Amino acid sequence: MTDTNTPAPKPKRGPFAQRTLRQHVLRRLALVLPLTLLMIVLAKSGILERLVDRYTFSAQSWYDDTALVQHLRLKVTQNGMTHDRPDCLLFVVNGNDQPTASRIDVMEKSTGTCPAPKGELPKLFTLKVDRMNRIVLSDQGSPGQFHPIP
């Protein structure tokens, strides 16, 4: 003889509950979609590049031309020294300067969608980099007269 007064088992709740495929997909989308949109906004606004520069550019990077040029490319475009896109700038490091102080010519590329006329490589300004004291000077707006970059 069985007891007819036994209650039916309650469905599981919480993370172990049975989910339908639709519920599973909706929960994943609710998590992934906002994160994807956030990453796109951060990348388009330039915040992501600034964060990467802040954490990767160190005291040793002042002596690495590649890291220094990447850092200066970000600084020059973000502080308003040029309105060109970062990929439209060409940095030419003068190899004849002393290792602790160098001059870098910033030029505008004329390839692809860059605004410079085809076949030309106009010089925008020169940067003087004092690697020992970590100072960058520019002659933007006053050729030959250097002042700190903004």
C-alpha cells in the first residue's frame, strides 16, 4: 500500500535547475552582448589604447625606439598636436644622434586613406627626446624653436 499524501518533488531552483535551450541562449546573450558592446566602445574611443600604454610603457621603454614611437604616436594624436589618425603618421628616428637624446621627425603618410597628397611625405614637426630625463620637446608651430609637448 502506497501513501497518497506524499507531496510531489519540487523542481530544482538555482544554478542546478533544468533550463530550456532558449533560456540557456538568452542568459548567454545577456552576458556576452553588453561585454562586446563595451569593448567596441572602449576601442573606438581610444580608452583601450591609453590603458595599454599606461601599463606597458615603462622606464626601460624610453630606450626602445619601437616602444617610444608607439607611445609618442598615442601622445601626439591625443593631445591635439595633429588631427591625423595614428596610422597616418610616420616617425623617422635620426640614427646619427647620441643614444640618450634623439630627434624624431613626424611626417604624414600618403598611402591608403591618409589625407596627404599621393607621392608626398610632408613633415609636420620634429620631436626632441631626452631619454635620460624623460622629456619630449616639439617644434610644432615654431620650426627650430623647441617647447614641451602639451
